[in-house]
Amino acid sequence: MTSNPRPFVPALGLHSLTGFYDGLIARFLAEDAWKARLVATIAPKPGDVIADLGCGTGTLASMLKAACPEASVIGIDPDPVMLGRARAKAAETNLDIRFEQAFADALPLAGGSATAVVSSLVFHHLEQPTKRAAFAEAFRVLRPGGRIVIADWAEPDNLLMRLAYVPVQVFDGFPNTRDNLRGLLPVLVRQAGFADVREVYRRRTIFGNLAFLHGMKPVGRNSP
């Protein structure tokens, strides 16, 4: 693990709230249900190499590894406190998961080394230039035919969902959450070079619409 002095927005907007993250997500966002759906969408197989961007405390990485122990799972996060929790969680369940301290726009992976890139509730933390750089990095590390699946806040489909999204903006910042609010993530994913970009799942939560966005690196493409 390497130390990185770059600032970042922590999971709940404030470093002092990090210890409450697992409990709050589980209680208010029905995490077990939609993350199980996310694992099913990724459908890990033996030999897969799956990068979990912004892995946080490692819940999704652990679920992916448990679903297919023969797959390689790499959890990546800039927050050393979160990574400490993730490593402890994996150790408790005897799951062999590699964790790396790094940012989504500078992945410690070789080009074409991953079969899938997954991310949950991360991209709304990033301002648009960083989102673009992170999507470009995901494209770089994926093999041709590899997939990216992002679970994050989506454009509200009614006024109630728009109002529900306000606390997310207050905690995580207005500039970086604006792209999600405007439904621009699919546009940014396409501009990074991905094909078959589409929403594959959506649910309403007390904080707004949560959606899964799917994209695929075209066969024969090694760069955007």
C-alpha cells in the first residue's frame, strides 16, 4: 500500500462519519438487495479479474469473491481507513482479495488485465474531469469485450426523487453530483469509448434513484 496525499471526498462526505458508513448504507439503502443484484449482473466466473473501484469497506468485493472464489477480485480505494476495514472484513471470512490504495483515475493495473470493472456509489463523488479520467482508466485496464458496471445515483424520474437527492448533494457536494442529477453518466461512458451503454436496473431509495449503468469495451479496441 502506498500513501497518496491527494484530497478526496470520503464516503459520507466527512472523514468523521466513515465509521458509520456500513451501518447507514445497510439500514437506509437496502444494501444487501441491490448489491446482490449487482453481483448477479457481473456474474463472476473462474478466471475473471474484477476491479472494484472505490471499494470502501470491501462489502461488494467480498460478495464478488464469495460468489466465485476462482475469480480474482481487486479492491481499489484512496481511503486508507476504508481499506483497513476492507482487509479486516475479508480476513474474517477467509476471502483472498487484493486491496490497493489508489484513485480511480490512476489505477494500479496493467492495460487489458481486467475482465470487469465495477463501482458502487463512487462516481457521484467525482467532478466531471475526474469522472472522465476514471472512465478512460477503466477502458484502458479492461480487455476487449470486458464490461464496466456502475451503480450510482441517476437522473430523478419525478419530483419526489429529485427532493430525495438533496441530502446527497449536501453531504457529497453540489458540483460533483450535478452530472448524476442531469443523467450525464451514460454520455460520459460513451465518450470514453464504451459500447452497449445502457441502464440495466433502477430502484427508488430514500436518497433518490439508484441505477446500474452497463458498458462494454468493443472487441479490437485498446484505446478510446
